[in-house]
Amino acid sequence: MGWIAQASALLLALVMVVPQKPGSAPALPGGIHELPTPSQFRSKIEQSLKIGHQIYIQDAVAAEGTDVLEENIGPPGGLKWSRIGGYLTTRESTIDKKPGDAWVVLFYTRDREPRLAYRIRLWPDRKNPPQFEAFEPAVELSAEVSRMAYARSAAVATLKHAVQPINPVVLAGEVMGERGFLVYLLAGTKRPDVAVLGRHYRILVDEDGKTVRKVEPLSNAVIEIPQAPHSKDEQAVGLMVTHVVTDWPLETHVFASMLYKVPLFVTTSRGTWVVTGDRIALVSDLPGRK
């Protein structure tokens, strides 16, 4: 059974629903023949996978951190929430600058000079319970974290008329060979059983955290696809979308596949690709493409 959602004349998305246990990891569907990846796409595919993983992890950690914050200060809309201007997610480092086990979600104030209001430490392997810290009064952020907060705000400000909820993720620009900060504005939804595949944005902000250098919409329209499983024991086994921005799948396609735990079929002018959390495979090549 399928549901068709027309996003624009150029964007068509299809959801196929068949039995699959919730929570299972996405895998390449059986019976699909993988073609060799053309050499000109290999580095782009590696980049999409690398950044897609980082986006997914940070978004998941931010969501869990927000849940912990709500448990401690009450539901959104209360007085304590009104002082919060935003959040940032970072991974702790060891003394020798290696990635640590814990992640940290920092909730900062909406002051002109943002200050740290709440800090939540999380362990993805659950070996320790979450740690919650409140700062009254709020304390100064480090110079680097302040620049990240400014970059986040500058990126969000570029969307003058956002029609979807936005979840920002801030990465170092170096993940894409750039200086400064790479801010992803990930579109969300408040509707249940809907997969959101756009409209996400990639925004490059300079080292000062205030100068926006590039704004890139990663799709040509809003793409929200209903997912209506037959029962609570079923979920979508695959999503399909036509992508016209690039000839290869982007990091946001990897993020979507991991978030919804299904393979994502991405059709570009080059052919059709299948995206899972672990790999991006070309499964049909259009004649005449080089």
C-alpha cells in the first residue's frame, strides 16, 4: 500500500508500508542490485555519510536533553523557559583532546551576551543517568561556545517566514572543508506519523559567528510525507523522494534514513540511490550520464 504526496512539480515522495519491527536499523532492501559508485561521487558520498551521522547524533542528544530539562523545570511555556534563548550540543573531550563518552546540551539565555542557564550531561550508552545543572544567576559562556551561539542565531535569522518548526544543529565548518560554523536548520513537524524530508537548510557562518556567508536550501520545497502503518507493529519500510538540488544524496537524506529507521530511495538526474545509515548505494543509472 502506498501514499503519494506532491510537494511541487519537481518533487514527488512515496511511502511504502509493509510489516517491520519498530526500532530496527535501516538496511538495503533484499533483491536490489548495487551498482559501482561513479568516481566523481565517492568523496561526496563519504561526506554525506559522515555529516549525516553527526547531524543525527546531535539532533537525538538535543531532543533527550530537552526532555531532561522539562523533567526538571516543568513543561515549555513556564517562566523558567522564557529565559532560554537556545541550546547547543557538544561532545566532551578528554584531557588529551580526544572525544569523551559524554555529550553536553547547553541551554543559554536570550540576553544580548548569552549566558549559560542549564547544562545537561548525557551518556548515549546509558552507563550513567543524565546529570542536570542549573545556574542561578546564569554564568559566562566560553568564547568558542559564545561564537557557536551567535552563529546559531545568525542562521535562524535568515529564515524570515519559516513554515515548519526548526531544529538547529551547529557543526564546525571544517567538516566540509570550510572555516567558521556550519549550521543546519532541520525542518520538523508537530503532526504525528509524518516523515519530514525538507525543507532543510545548510548555512555557513564566519568565524565571528555573526557573518552569514552562504545559505543553501537542501530541497526545492517543503516535503512532508504521511506514514500510516497498518498496525502498531508495522512501520514504513522505505521512503522515496525525487531530489533535484544535487546528483547525489545529501547528508540530510542520511539523517532522515537514520531518524525514521528505513531505507530512503533518492532519485536524482543521475539515477536512483538507496540511503541507509551505513551506506549510500547507486541502484539504477540513467543512460547517457557520465
